[in-house]
Amino acid sequence: MDKVNIAEKFATFDTHWDPKVVGEIDDYEVKLVKLQGDFVWHKHDDEDEMFFVVEGTLEMAFRDGTPSLWGRAR
């Protein structure tokens, strides 16, 4: 398994809402995406998702609440 430098991978693109596959773990793709503004409510019936916030704040609205995730690049 190769190491991935997240900062270097983020520097390779400027687009928003356009996930980039940067690796794989078992049968799962690891994707990076830059977010800006709101995104339409949706779901993935056949996928699990994990969110790791590197910088900024991510708020996700669920039927039972809106948790905030935040991160800061180091």
C-alpha cells in the first residue's frame, strides 16, 4: 500500500464537488473533494461514506439533526 500525501493531492485540482480517487483500502475507494456552498440532499443506497474534514466546517443535515464536523490543516 502506498502512502498518500493529502495536501499534495488537494493541490492538484481546484474544482468543487468533483471527487478525485486517490487510493483504495480493501474494496473501498478513498476520495478527496473540495466543497463550497450547499449541496442537494441525496443518499447512496449501496455505498457507505466517511467524511474526514481537513480544513473548514462541514454541516450535514439529517432528518434527526445537523452535526458539524470541522478540521484545520496542519
